[in-house]
Amino acid sequence: MSVVRVLARYRVALGGLMAAVTVWFSHPTTTSLVAGGAVAALGAALRLWAAGHVEKSREVTSSGPYRYTRHPLYLGSTIVGVGVALAAANLWLGLAIVGYLASTLTAAMKAEEAHLREKFGDAYDRYAARQAPMMARSFSWERAWRNREHHALAGLVAGLSLLALKVWYSRVFVGL
């Protein structure tokens, strides 16, 4: 199995490991948490919007954010990751997060594009070339739920909560 396929396949597990490393080595402050949380919330909103439009492995979606970018879920994940890196307030950790995102999401995009090209052929090629007709589909909460976007949201809330707990702990116990 190629490195690209391994990174694409295990990106979620590696993300869990990266999250644990982030919580452990972070040095969040109230300011970094608020700023990073705001950026991460924008990324989460983009992911939610995309998840409410996409019919994974059923069609080539071209509604919602898919009108503007081929990979809005990965773009949203990148923005979330940058927000978490800002919240963590550790330069080396931020660089590690960017490295994780660049390697795993690039691999995932390559694997996904190969899958879509194999499954949908010319329809995906026309979409990728911005020549496909745009869909008129409304956002659907049910579709976002079916795409398990609530898992990503819960993970973000849990991670930011742990960073907030570190801020509180450092104020209450370390700041004595």
C-alpha cells in the first residue's frame, strides 16, 4: 500500500493522535483560545454547509460550497486545524498540525479524486474542469447528520473544551 493510501486511510486515527499531542503540548491563553476558536468555528461552519449538500459516493455534487471548491470538507478541516493551532499557542505544535493537515488531506484528496473519477468518469472530469451544470439543492440538516458531521463538531467542541480546561487550570493552580 502506498504512503498516500496509508495517510488517506488512517487520517482520522492520526488526527486523534494529533489531537492528544495538541492538548498535551499546548499553552493556550484566553486570547489564543477565543481567536483560535473563532477561526475553527468558521471551518466547522464550512464543513457543516458542505455536509448538508454532499451525497457521498452517490453523485458528483455541485451545489452549496461545491460550486466554489472541489473539496469544501477538507478546506473546512484545514481552517479548523489552523484555528486549533492558534488556540494551542505553541509554534512547534502549530507547525506539526500544518504538517499533519498538508500530508493527510492532500493524500485524502488524491484518493478521493481517483475514486470519483473511477466511479463517475466524465461527470467528475467535467465537474473538476468547472464545466458541469450546477445543481439546485438546498442545505439539509438530515443529510449533514447522515454524513456524520456531528462527529466532527463534537470532536472540535471536546478539543476546545480541553484547551479551555488547561487555561482554567493554569489560572487557578499555576497562577497561585
